[in-house]
Amino acid sequence: MSPFIAELIGTTLLVLLGNGVVCNIVLKKTFGHQSGWIVVAFGWGIAVFVGVLVASPHSGAHLNPAVSVAMAVLGRITIETMGLYILAQLLGAMIGTTLAYLAYKDHFAVTDDRDAKLGAFATGPAINNPISNLMTEAIGTFVLVFAVLHMVSPEYKLGALDALPVALLVLGLGLSLGGSTGYAINPARDLGPRIMHALLPIPDKRDSNWAYSWVPILGPIIGGVVAALLFGYLKG
């Protein structure tokens, strides 16, 4: 499997399972309806486990532009490789969220909460304060990337990383820091599904909240870059 295909498939599985658990909770007439935030956090943790498990031997399983940018800042991948990975991640996120939509298509049709339908695709703040929301996303992604950098081998590839530690890391981030913004901590995970929310024929959908969309893109990139710079400084 080529690194591009590994990142594509890994991110597809990540977003399919991650957004799938959100669909199961926020959409009506599912067996998991209103089962709560802890289920969301566990679902995303398992989603990360599956994505990393599949992709890590072939690409290092970045599955997140913030991770790829951090690796480029540290000089562990080239700018060209970073761009290739980010493209694969964005496409994978678009495919994964489309599959989740198809799996829950009938439930979208019977759900009248338009905000919930958007929430099944993309993140949004509990309290809309762009500066605070940006800071929250940056802090969460800093923790993610800084911890991941300590898990990986000196060769930079995440293939040396067991899938379970990073899954537990994402679970912990969801439980600790996810309540404010829904913890995108991954630009592709938010942007790809937001694009598909705009494009798919979802019954009675609202706008895709593009006014907020820059927060889960810029925040994670800032957090990833700061994590890389601190890691590089400490490793000196």
C-alpha cells in the first residue's frame, strides 16, 4: 500500500467510525440516540485505533494535517510529502463522512434538528467565542502532537507507534478538553465533512457554518507547530 493510499484509507476509517458514533447519538430513532458525550469520546478513540492500525505500517498514520505539518517543521518529512499526506487526509475525511451519512441516511430524514445534522458532520462551539474556541483547539492539538512525538521512533514514522496509546490519548482529550468545541484537533476531520455537508442532499439541512470553519483549521495547525517547536527545542 502506498503512503498516499494508506493515509486515504486510514482517514476514511477514522472519520467513518468517528462521525458514525456522532450520527448514532444525535440523530433520531437510532439505538444510541442521546447516549452522551462519553460514548462520543470512546467512539472517536476506537476510530483512531482502527485508522492507525491500518495505516501505520505504510505511511506512519498521520491521519491529521496538524501531525503532518509538525513532522515537516521538524524536518522529518519534506514539504512535498506533507502536501501529499494532507490531500489524502482531506479526501479520506470526505469519503468517510459520506459513508457515515449513507449508513444513517434514513435517520437524517426523520431528524428535524438542523444543528444536529450539521454536528454529525463537523464540529461547532458550545459557546461561540472565536478566540477562545481557537485557543481550545490549539491547546488540544498541542497535547495530541506533543504526546505523539514522544511516542514515535527517531525515524519519525508513526509505524513504530502501537495503535492503542494514541487511541487512549484521543479518548482522554475528548473527555478532558472536548466539551468546549467538540475537539476537532484535526483540520481534515472538520473541513472534509463540512464540505460534504454542503454538497450532500441532506433533507432540510441548515447552512454549513463556514463562518466558524477557520477555527478547527487554524487552531490545530497552531497547536501542532508549537508542539513541534517545543519538542525540537527540548530534544536540542
